Amino acid sequence: MPGDGLSIGSVSIFNESLVMMKPFVIHFSPGPGWSAGKTSREQPYWDEHAVFMDGLFSQGRIILGGPYADYSGVLVIITAEDEETARMTFAEDPFTVNGVLTLTSVHEWLIFLDSRQKTE
């Protein structure tokens, strides 16, 4: 039922205004401000970025997120109303504002399999 919260498997995610929220896969690449040879947590603006991301997580906007093991990029799965809203979600992220990461692609994602939604 709309407004009852999150149901990723069937993609019935609604915000407070009862607007359908869809999952989006966001890819980031190291930007010109990325310090080679350092982990994500060692990058400039890490603390500010972490606060920004924690805020999105607290709002229920982030489903999953993190860097690739080799730090060649970052993948974040979020909920948003549409692609433009998904892109704009990161417009004020200190990592993107300061060129540490560059948003390279945004794709709406259709989830067919989700082990978190298994019925017993």
C-alpha cells in the first residue's frame, strides 16, 4: 500500500507525497581531485562527503553504495522519482562539487531478483 514504506523487490517505493520512487544505479569515476594511491576515506573532503551520504542514507534514499575494491570507481544504488532527480541528488555532494568523483552514468534499474525479499 502506498505510504507503507519500502518494498524493493516489487519496486513499490513511495515518498511522503505518495510519489513512486524507483531504484537507480549511479556510477562514479575518480575525478581530477582524486588522490591516486589513496582509499576513499583518505581523499580530500571525505568527512564532508560522509556526512552528506549519511544524510541520504538516513532519509532512506541510499539502498547500497561503496567503492570498487580497486578504487577505480564507485557504485551507489538510490531511490528517486526520475533520472533527473537521481542526478541532482549528488549535485551538492562534496566529492562531486570538488572533483574528487565524477558522476559518469545514471540508469533506472529493474530489480528481478532480490534475496533480501525472500518469503519463508
